[in-house]
Amino acid sequence: MTSQSPPTSTDNRGPAISADKLTKRFGDRAAFEDVSFEIGYGEVFGFLGPNGAGKTTTVRTLGTLLTPSSGSASVAGLPLTPANGVDIRRRIAIMPESPGLYQRLSVLENLQCFADLYEIPDARSRIQAVLAAVGLTDRANDRSGVLSKGLRQRVALARALLSDPEILFLDEPTSGLDPAAARDVHELIGQLRERGVTIFLTTHRLDEAEKLCDRVAILNTTLLSIGRPEDLRDQLFAKSLRVVTLAPLTDPAPVFGKIASVTRWNEEAPSTYVLVVQRLTRRGTGRHPRPCGCRCRRGLDR
């Protein structure tokens, strides 16, 4: 595992979140184990991994909803202990994958309900502020049950912002959203980043982590790697393309030689060529850097 310190910050409070060999077990099964990292204030930190990797359980543990089996951690400068649970929860907010709204209540009524639970002072102005922040001022009186999933995610984000948290946990915030709704959520996260909110983001999409995060940790029960998204992409994906043509090329050199990013190539088998490239593709889209003139199928060598 490679490790990288949080970005340099002028904040002198120490790490926003730290974990040292943190482990959570359910009986004989480890949800995650020996997880260690630090997150700086104002950092957007991504937890990347497949379903079942332990991402949500990590969020629930750091959010005081579950007690760790072993190891230690601190959140918002406080040791993660049962005695500090209330104080930690006053400084953080969690937006789960499922919004968990009261479907028969309006957007405004949902936020009023949670503002009462959070004992928010001057709740009315705070609700108006978070509605404006997520672009839902004109939908405040709409019943939550009739909203699209993308709009419900916005309401959930507004609810998470009610307490003006120091640290915001976002658990798969774009799961199941169409591209337009996901883009809206990305823009909202970008705005929070500009305001200096510390964000802990779980996702299984590398492109999302690459777009939003300062650093990313790859988790699959254990922590595999930590680093900047572009560095992790270079580690995870070999810089080569396997090109399969419909028929063998009589003279491949002129075809592949016209592609600016190809440094060399070799014929692996008839109609199959391996191209070594300087950089694969923009954002890993799977497209050629520019058209090569052949009708081919592309695959990334891992």
C-alpha cells in the first residue's frame, strides 16, 4: 500500500479524520480491518471500492452509528469513543445512499422536522439557506414522494447541510442517478469544496473520484492504496491498448504511426496489435486519442 499525507493546510487543528488500524467485525466476518489514514480539514477524500468492500460500514463507524471492533480513530478532533458520540454528531453530517425522506411530507416539512431534531437555532433562515444552496427554493412545497431520485438526493443533501457540519459524509451520493442528475450533485459537491467543507465520499466509480477528490483510498475490506486520483489511475491501468482488426493489416506502421500518443506497437497475433501509449484516454473513456482509420474493438490491458 502506498500512503500519502493530506494536502498542506493552514488549519492547525490536526486532521479532520484519522484512523489507526481501525477494524469492524460482525462475528467471524470482517467488514473492514486494519484501516489507517488521515484526512485534512477542507479535503475531499474518496473511498473507492466495489459493493461489499466495507465503505458504508466505515462511514457508519466513523459517524458513531457502529462501534469499532478494534483500532482507534478521531473525528473532528475528538477520539471516536461512545462518550464523545454526541459531540461528534454535532460536528458532522451523513448523507446515506438512500435519502430516507418522509414521502408524504413536503420538502419544507421534511427540513423543518429535521431542523427540530437537530435543535437548529433560527431554523427558518437556515432552511431557506440550504434550499437555495441546493437549488430547491421553488420546490419547497412539493411532496417528497413525487420528486425524481435526483431531486430527492438534493433534499437529502440539504438536510445534511442543516447543521452546518465541519465534516460531511457522502455515501454513494450519485448511485442510481442519470448522468444529468449526477452532474448536478457533482456541482453541489464542488460548491461545498469551495466553502472549505471536509468531505468523505464513498463511490465505486473511479471517474467520479477522479473528478471530485483530492485523494482517494482504495478499499476492499483492507486498504489497498492511497494517493491522488491520477496517480492511482496510472498504478491500476497499464498504458497499453489491444487493437483487434476485422482483417490483418498489410502494413500496420502507417496506421498506428499516425496516432500521436502511440510510442510503439507490436503484432501479438494476426489481426491483434498491442499499442503502448503515453496516456491512455481522456478520463478513461475507452475512445482512441484520435481516429486511427481502422474498424476495431478496443480493450484495456490490466
